[in-house]
Amino acid sequence: MYWYNPITRTSERVQAPSTDEEALEMLSGHPDSGRFVEHYVVLREEGMGVEQALMFVGHRFRMFHLRHQNLGRTRELQHSS
């Protein structure tokens, strides 16, 4: 499967997990892993498949990372008086 790995913040092609345990392992090992896992569990409880839920978690956090990245704004706006 091709997905955005929220831990490494890169898109990658990997073997799709076939169990929740494999998917959770892919989401572990990062300070924000609790958030990743929490979102994954909600999606699984809503009926999504393992692979699809993992891809949605990656997509959600990719959008989050894009929204919160520094876009070259290093200076504060200066107001004229």
C-alpha cells in the first residue's frame, strides 16, 4: 500500500498490514503515537478495514502537518505607526 507515515512524515510504499496488531505496530514508537492509535481505533470501530483505516490516519496527519508547517514566515509582521 502507499501511505503517508505520520511517524517519519514521508509517503512510502509498504506491505499492507493484515491485522490490527500489525497496523498498531506501524503507528507506534513516536511521541504522538497515542493520537495516531486513537484515531485508528475510532475508524476501525466505525467499520473501516485495517488497511483503509491506516491510510486515513496517515492522510489526516499529513493534512495536519501541512497546515502547521512553517511556510517561511520567520519574521513577525511589522505594523506601521
